[in-house]
Amino acid sequence: MTANLQQHWQVWSIGLIVIVAALLGNMIWVDSLTRPASPRDGGRVIDTHVQPANVSVHGEGPAILLLHGFGAAIDWWDDVASSLALHHRVIRVDLIGHAAPPRLRLATPFRGRLS
């Protein structure tokens, strides 16, 4: 019974080490491929206290925040942003990891706020 329990413990330990190594490897690989933030599509780079982000702000009035989906970018909202900006302050943000926002460093603290 003890040998069987020890064998299961070894298998689970090795599996956990493999999963952690794969996740770290993926994080380093994605980090190496992400481009630095740059103003694009009418946006400008702002400091969010977490990471710089490409943001576009147009219009005046009650604020509307437009966030794109997976695989998209700030230009996702080009067709509707100008109409909304007639009566609202339209804020469009490139999410970190999409389009051209900055790469996240492994030691980045997530204590900041977007203001």
C-alpha cells in the first residue's frame, strides 16, 4: 500500500512540474512576441500604472468605454465610434496582449488602476 501511494505521489509531482514548466514557457514565449505599445488608429499611449496602453478618446458627454474582443484591436469600433462621439465621450482601449500594447514582464505587479 505504501509503495502504491508513493508511486501515485511521484506521478502527480512530475505532472505538476511539467504543467508549471509549460505555463512558464508559454508566458516567456508570448512575452517575446508581443510588440511594445505604440500610438495607432488615432490613439495615444497613456500610463495606466500597470502597463502603458494605446487609448483613443473622442467626443464629450457621458463616457462610453469600448473594449474589443479576442483577436481584435482598437480599430474594431471605427464604424460606430464617430456616431457615438456626437453625444458621448467615447473611450477605446487596446487590451494588453492585443494589437500593439506592451508586453507584460514576469515581475509586473497588478496593483495599478486605469484612471
